Amino acid sequence: MNPLVRLLTEAGPLAAFFIANSQAGIMTGTAVFMVAITIALAVSWHLERRVPIMPVVGAGFVLIFGGLTLWLQNDLFIKIKPTLVNLMFAAVLFIAHVTRRNVMKRLLGTVLALSDQGWRTLSIRWAWFFLLLAVVNEVVWRSMDTDAWVNFKVFGIMPLTLLFSALQTPLIMRHQIPETAPNRPSP
């Protein structure tokens, strides 16, 4: 998929949520978010004939908690969605670590080739990061107004995630398994 189209399908729904919230409030923002994420999944499916699991899970949570927000006219549900999603991701990674299953390798094994120790370390780091994001989301939505929480959701969580990802580069480089070149006949 074209990188610009990928960016639009991944970040577009969040941008639409931010803009709609700033113009018309959290209920309209939530409705726009639900429509935009559904369109993004449809576009991904149309262009690639597949949708990765993480966007599907994220969209499912947006539709469920967004639906509850609109139905009950209570923004609590959309505010706790990031907490619950991050707690779920953390739990999956912690449980996988304890049971010696490698979920991250299954999800990212086609784009990264790491040693088993690299996968284990990366997984546990992400588990702690997701737990931290859940706690931070709780602190922000409970201590700030809705607009501040939306700003944090749009301009805080994404940069923190990108920064955390970038900080994993040394670990990835240290545990990366080199690609083996195909055997060539000698001249």
C-alpha cells in the first residue's frame, strides 16, 4: 500500500475525531471516529485484500465503546477505551511471556527477524509500555476536561508510542538475525 494511503488509513480516523470534537463536541467526534475507522478498514481491505489484526481490534473497541458513548450519551466509555485496549494488549503480552508463547513474533515476524531472546525482551517491554499508557490515560481523563483528554489522545499517545518504538531500535539491532544470502555457485 502506498505510504500516504497507509498513513491516512491509520491516522486519518484519529485526525477526524480530533477535528470533529473541536468543532462540534465529543459526541459528534465519537460518531465521526466510528465512521472514519470503518471507512479506513474498508479501504485497507479494498487495497490489500487483508486487514492486519491490530487495526481490526482497535476498530472493534472504537465501535463498541463509541456505540456505548452515543447510546448512553456518556463520554466515559470513549475515554476508558484506550485504558481497556492497552490493558488488554499488556495482559496478552504478559500472559504470553509467562506461558512462553511469542505473540509479537507471530504479529511482526514477517517484518522483523529477531532471536528468541530479542522477541522476549521486546514483548515484555511493550507489555510494560501498554500498562503505562493505560495508567496515563486514566490519570489524564480523570484530571482534565474532555478537550484536554482528546488533545492527549491525539497528540500524546501517538508521539509517545513512536518515541517508544524508536527507543527499541538498539534492542532490535542487537538481536536481529542476519538474512542469509542464497548460495551462489562459485565461478
